[in-house]
Amino acid sequence: MEFAIAAGLPLLIIAAVAGLYMAWAIGANDVANAMGTSVGSGALTLKKAIIIAAIFEFAGAFLAGGQVTGTIRKGIVDPEVFAQTPELFVYGMVAALLAAAVWLSVATRFGLPVSTTHSIVGSIVGFVCVSVGVDAVEWAKVGKIVASWVTSPLTAGAMAFGLFSLLRRFVIAVEDPFERTKRAAPFLVFMTTFVLALVTLWKGLKHLDLDFSQGTNFAIAAGVSVLSALVSIPLINRIKPDPEAEEKDRYHRMERVFAVLQIYTACAVAFAHGSNDVANAIGPMAGAVAVIREGAIAAKSSVPVWMLLLGGFGIVMGLATYGWRVMETIGTKITHLTPSRGYTAEFAAALTIVVASQMGMPISTTHTLVGAVLGVGLARGLAATNFSTVIQIAVSWVVTLPAGAALCIGFYWILKAIF
């Protein structure tokens, strides 16, 4: 307890600031790439995207962000290895937050969408290696994370390619695309709602201890989906012709339908993201604060309300103040998006998350969405895809783990020297 009493207050303040900074960085990078397809396609203006993300990301982070969270993400090290040296654990958690946030800030500056989970994992690996040794790291789990660099974008890209090819063949490239879309819309709403409901139940509400069986999850998803499909019919029928706009673009009314679908997917994805990835900011912070107060290590740490509020506020502020850079990359620099293309990318990403969750595949939400956008671009032909941007993004993914580790080692040594 001597450590907790001697350095508790300064470290507590630093941990809170580091957690807020990390939440801000998550909002600027991770949330921005989730909303980028909606902005890039024109379904939402930047202002409306920020408002929607602010509401649903904050709701997800605060309402379902987790009253208890693992202090070390993805179980890459057993916290008990720090039982005799709790102060090293605190230095490491704070250093990991600072390192991951700095790397995310750098990536965002260049408009590169990177994984916040990979950033914090790489940072934690760095401090564990220099504090208690390389053998303390669960390298098999790190290997699975590295594998997700390939599995996430390839799986989502293949799904997006297939879905958009089917959509173009049977809905878009027909004599009257709006009429065909109007008939297909209830089915699309059903499928979209079903997948998003499962994503929300599995990822968005898992921290609320709603331990439903798989059968119950599917039944809830199906019931909500049928209701949504029925509600969509009169709403779609209210879309009126716009002869002037349709003379310039025969797909104008059709894209208006897909714009509504895309906004719908963006809301659900934002809620699930806020509830899940806020743990990247408040998990390490909660672990550090618990040790500062109690002077002992715990594998799980309770999360007070103020931390959930801090995480939700930081995420929203990050998106609002700096998120436009990554939105621009996702929405315009990989391929040209319309509401129908953006909807397909978001739906394919959500479907990939559902399939991967069931199969136990390691997956990154960021990598999944980028892969889905790339898949839509490739479905339109090689010339429709900006491969120089794709290569830059891929390089940033590979650099994320070592960059986080290197930065964390530096911050760890600084904190250790100070305290």
C-alpha cells in the first residue's frame, strides 16, 4: 500500500488523462472509419454523421460499455505476473494508453484507418516484454491478432464483392431500378436488421450480462427484423418522384432508398462499436486506477460511471474534432461510393462480424470495413479502386503493433524514472 499512498494522486490524474486521450483517439480514427462510408456516399453530411455517431456511440459506451472489464485486452498476458510489482503494472497500463493514443493520432493525421485494439495490444506487449520478460506474453494470441490482418479484409472483401455483384445484377442494372428496389427493400431491411441485431446482441450488449441462448438471440433478431420490414413498406412508398433529378441520374430514387438503409446500418454499428471498443480506453485505465487505490492486481476491474462518461465523451469529441481525415479516406479515397455501394460495404462488414463471431475467427472491425469497401470497388472493376491508398493502409496495419510497442516502452521508462 506504500506505493498507492505515495504516488496515487499524480498517477490517478495521469491515468484519467491518458484514458481520455485514448478515447479521443478512438473517436478520431475508429469511429470515423465506421461513419466514413455514409459520408462518402452522400447518405449523410459530415455534421449529421457526427450527430448520429455522438448519440449512438455515447449510448453504446455508457449504457453497454461494461461494468466489469478485463484489465489487459485479449488476454495476452496474465495480470498475476505483476502481483509482486503492482507499480510496474500501473506504469505499463498508463504507458500503453499514451502509446496507443499517440500512434492513433499519427495514423489519423495521415488519414489512415488502423485498429485501436491492435494499437493497445501492441503497446501492452511492449511494456510486458521490458518489465517482466518476453515469456510472459501469450504469443499464440498475438499470432491470432496478426492473422486477422489477412482474415478480416479478405473475408469482408469477398462478401462485399459477392453481395454487390448480386445487387447490381438483380436490382440496379434493370429497366426500372427504383421499382425493383422498392420490391426488394423489405427483404433487404429484414436481412440488414437480422444481421445488425445479432451484432448488437453479441457485441453491443455483451457487457450487460444479458446471457441469452443462441436460439433466443436468433428469435429476438428475427422478430425485430420482421417488424422493421413491415414498417419499411409505407416509408418507402412515401418516396416521391423527382423528374428533374431523375433526368440527370436514373438511379436517383433508388439511391434514396439505399441512403435510408445506410443511415440505419450506421446507427446500429455505432452503438455496437461504442459499447465494445470503449474498453480499449477504459479497460487499462480501470486496471491502473484499481491498483492505485487498492495496491493489488485484479484480472477484472469494476468500471465506475465516471469512466464510462469519460470514455463516451472522449470518443464523441475525437470524431467531432479530427475524424474528418479518416472519413475522407474511407469514403472517397479507396473507391467512389454511392448509398447502394456504401450500404453493401457496411452490410458485408456486419455480416462478416456475425460469421466470424460464430466461427471463432480473429477479426478486426476496422480491417473488416476497409476490406468491404475494397470489395465493392473491385466488383466495379480494377480501374474503380485506388490501390495506392490500399497499400498505404495495409502498411499502417503492419506497423501498428511494433509502433505501439516501441512508443509504450519509451513512455514506460519515462514513468518509471519519474515515480
